[in-house]
Amino acid sequence: MAIEITDANFDEVVLKSDKPVLVDFWAEWCGPCRMVGPVVEELAKEYEGQAVIGKVNVDNNPAISTKFGIRNIPALLFFKNGEIVDKQIGAVPKSVLAEKLVKQLA
């Protein structure tokens, strides 16, 4: 299952991770976010132990959303060694997200 990431645990879960991290910035009211949500959950199961996959509710965590300039959701940011290495804005097929994630595992 995808980890719930908050303003409080972001640094610990994402920036200090020794594995690649995929963060899904989303909101309850966002239609495309509801389409991406199940895909993110599938990726969390498939890459368990290889990558950290989590979700940030932008309405509940404004500090992190502001820090990374999230203006459009869903916004999926890929982190490696505490740095953003890739991103995807908007709903896309699972294959696109999986490909970007696999690149970070190499």
C-alpha cells in the first residue's frame, strides 16, 4: 500500500530514503487523481522493497505542496537521494509511471 506522506514526515520518508521514491500529490475532489490513485497503489505493491511509493493530500499538507510548486494535480514526483529526478503531471497510463520508476531503480 502507498504510504501517507505528510508535511510532518516528508523529510524522513522521502528525502532521507535510501531507495527511489514516487510521490503522488493528489486531492479528494480531483477526478484525474481518482484515476491515478489505483495505479499508484498497484505500483506500491509491485515495487515493495525496491522503492518507496507514497501519496500527499495537497489539501491537508500545504507546506510540502507549496515547497515543490505543485499547481496542477495529479503531480507525481520521482526522488532519488533526496533530489527530484523526474516528474509527471496529469493522469497517464500505468506503463508510463512504471517506466519512469524503473529508470530510478537502475
